[in-house]
Amino acid sequence: MAADIREMSPIVKVRGLVRRFTLKGVLNGVDLDIRKGEFVALLGRSGSGKSTLLRALADLDREAVGSGEIVVPERLSVVFQDARLLPWKRVLDNVKLGLTGPDADVRARCALEDVELGGREASWPSELSGGEQQRVALARSLVREPEFLLADEPFGALDALTRIRMHELVRRLAARRRPAVLLVTHDVDEAIALADRAIVLDDGRVRADIPIAPLPLEPSLRETRRAALRSTLLELLGVGQDGGPLEPPAEPVDGAALRVLASSRPSPIVQLRLGTGEEVFG
Ligand SMILES: Nc1ncnc2c1ncn2[C@@H]1O[C@H](COP(=O)(O)OP(=O)(O)O)[C@@H](O)[C@H]1O
Ligand SMILES: [Mg+2]
């Protein structure tokens, strides 16, 4: 999947994006391309500007000032950490909200089937679990058939088991509907499980751009690659494998599987091409 995606021209294009709330900039020149059908995970420490970037792309950041170029498809949807359902509307009406056309009802019902909530159309949001509410929010986004889906830590409030089930669901839906996706997450394993590519925000810029998919099919190679990606991403986030802060700047992680091409700061974008030997500096 990743190989054909790289051929396509981007449908999301960000150049020199600057945003600040106070004198200190939050985003200091972000560049980003996302192609049709590409699933990008956006990682970064708390306060690194992930939500600020997502809100800028969704045109929800009227309180920020800044500059830069943003090109996004008209049909975009946003999912947040809380489902934001209207409590006085039934599940089906929450999904249908704002939909027009004679087939709105059928489309909303199909979207509920897609998130495995067929049969719950007449329920009230308060009758659903947190995971179910989040699935309704996902259905409400998908029913609009977005070309670009933005999600800000959408599974952050869910328990671990529910989150894993959501991952499977999202992976399936993304593969079928093929929107471009920008998923904000602080969970490295979530990024590896879902994304074609991970970008890491730091100091208001894209500090690293790391391809994830396709992972090798062979199970042990796959595990090795996952482990290498995991330590690279944790290192970039300044976190040790045990979750504690990382001590001295690390050696390149797994020389055979991947090479960290530039780790000194301040740095240009670091792009890692796993296993291909290609090296690109942005
Ligand atoms: N509406 C706002 N007003 C003032 N400061 C804000 C606002 N939104 C975010 N910030 C500040 O911008 C920085 C980045 O925030 P945010 O984008 O939410 O980070 P992240 O999502 O990566 O945790 C933080 O220092 C935060 O306090
Ligand atoms: Mg945030």
C-alpha cells in the first residue's frame, strides 16, 4: 500500500505553518504532505502543538495567530477524545446530524453497521459505553465520506481492551474507505498498529518522518521491525522503553533494520527509510 501511495500527489499540503497564542510560538514552521488514502500518526510530547496543528488543519483555531499555507480537501471530518454526542438525540439522529438528501437515513444506518452498532439506532447516548459512544462519533464522521479524517487522541479515554478493538475497526474502515487520516496519539504502539507513517512534532516543527507500513509479513521479522520502530519513536519522544525519561542521546537503534540518519539538534526533518538504504533530509 505504501509504495503506490508515495506516487500520488498530496491532498493535504502544509507549508511554513506558524501558530502562537502568546509571544512564544507553538508551531514554528510546520511542513507536511499527506496523500490520498495515507494514514499518518502525529506524535509529540504533551504541549508540543499536536492539537494546535490538527485544529489549524480543520480551521478550528480562530483564537490562534500565525501564518503559512494550508491546503486540505473540502470534505473533512474531525473526531475528538470525547464523543461529543448530543444527549437529547438518539444514536441514529446523532449520526444523521446535518446530513441532507433522501438517502440520509440509509447512509446513517449503514455507517452504524460499519462501526458494529447496527440495532442501537434508537438508543440514547447515555445508554452506551464510552467505546460505543466513540464508535457513534466515528460513524458520524464516516457517514460524510471525508477525504480527510482528523482524529485527536480519539481512543485516549478508552480502556486498553476497548482501544485494541477500536484499532481493528479503524484499520478495517480506513482500508475500505481510504480517507487520508491524521491521527494524533501519544501512544507509540497505536501509531505502529495503525499508521503508514509517523511524524514527530518537536520545538514547533516536524522533527521526524518515519515510514511504518508495510511491515514484513513474516512474524519474527515483523516483530523485529516493530521493536525497532518502537525504540526509535520513544527515543524521539525522549522516553525510555520503561516509560522513564531517556538518558544520553542514544546510539542508532537497530543498525540492520533502520538507520537514524541525523539526531543532533537543531535539525532538519529526519526521514528514515526502513531497510531501503535511502536517506532524505528535508
Ligand atoms: N487556546 C489556547 N490559548 C492559549 N494557549 C494555548 C491554547 N491552546 C493551546 N495552547 C498552548 O499551546 C501549546 C500546545 O498545545 P497543544 O497543541 O494542545 O499541545 P498537544 O496537543 O501537543 O498536547 C501548549 O503550551 C498550550 O498551553
Ligand atoms: Mg492535544
